[in-house]
Amino acid sequence: GAVVSQHPSRVICKSGTSVKIECRSLDFQATTMFWYRQFPKQSLMLMATSNEGSKATYEQGVEKDKFLINHASLTLSTLTVTSAHPEDSSFYICSVGLAYEQFFGPGTRLTVL
Amino acid sequence: GIQVEQSPPDLILQEGANSTLRCNFSDSVNNLQWFHQNPWGQLINLFYIPSGTKQNGRLSATTVATERYSLLYISSSQTTDSGVYFCAGPSGGYNKLIFGAGTRLAVHP
């Protein structure tokens, strides 16, 4: 399967600051990556589709100006949480598709104080 | 997109017991995956199984696409099987996934 990394694994920031999370596809080029969010004891919810060379597409209810996605290369997508607030504290996970399967990164735990 | 329902929501087992987890989906699917989320949050791919039966060691899965459900069997459970098991089906675009609520499994020694 595909190998996906994320950085950082956890981050703590103050309210009002911005945080950037990186997702890398380590062993193949991915024109599309996906970003999910998971609150404690809940399921994963798809936030957006990251498209290399074009704008991301966001799921209903996800603020595109708050969650900025940049897919700068075929191996890297970044998610920037702008002006983070405590309610943005969550576990953020990215995935890439290989054939018909999705493979997930290890996740980034964001805590906003 | 489809709706995905999992049952049971919680399961407690004694080590060595067998269990069956169920995933129902509201429409026909061409992509159905089972994952295990370990205590550190990592999602581990168990099966890609849009139809038929697959086995991998103590785990096996069966999807009956015409009846819109999939089953995950865990035999001779071990404490390391603890965690949350998710099934996920397609949401709109072929590679987008919608997840069920998960089954939280605790295996005690």
C-alpha cells in the first residue's frame, strides 16, 4: 500500500495563531489527497479534497477561508488552520488513494489553548 | 452520498473469543474498506472488499453487495485487537470515503 506521512504529529498553539500541517505521499505521486477531521470519540469526517495544481474542493459546512489547502507538488499537500480557536482542536488526518484504496497518514493532533 | 451504519457500537471481549462486526450501507457500493484505528490514532487498512470474501490471518471479511452489508470477523481475539473498527464507503467521487460511526472493541486478558 501507499506510505503517507504527516508533520507535525502534535501541535499546541495559542488562540488566534495559524498552524500548518503537512501531508506527504512517500512512495508515489498523488494528484489528489484528502483531509479528514476527527473529534474525540467520533468518526472521521471528510473536510476537503486537495487537487495538485488547482483549487481544493471543500465539503459542505467547511470554511474554505479558515482551512487553507495547498497542493504544491505531487507528493505534498498542506492544510493551514488560520486564526485557530479552541473549537478547532481536533485530530487531522490526510489520505491518498492507490488503485481503489485509501491509505491514511498517522494524523496530527491539534490543541488550541 | 451513502449512509453507513455500524453495529454494535461497543464490544467487550475476553481474550480468545470470536466476534462479528457489521456494516450496513444505504446504497450499492463499488468501494468498501475496513480499518482498525489503534490507540495512537493510526488507521490501519484491513480490507478493501466491495464484494466477496477475503481473509488475512485471524481476520476475515465478507461483503454482500446486493444486500448492502459487510461483515468483519475477528477470531481468537487478542488484546492488541483493541481499538476502533471503521467501515467506509464511497462518497460522491470514487476515492472519497464516508465513514461509519465505528465499533469500539476492548479485549481483556
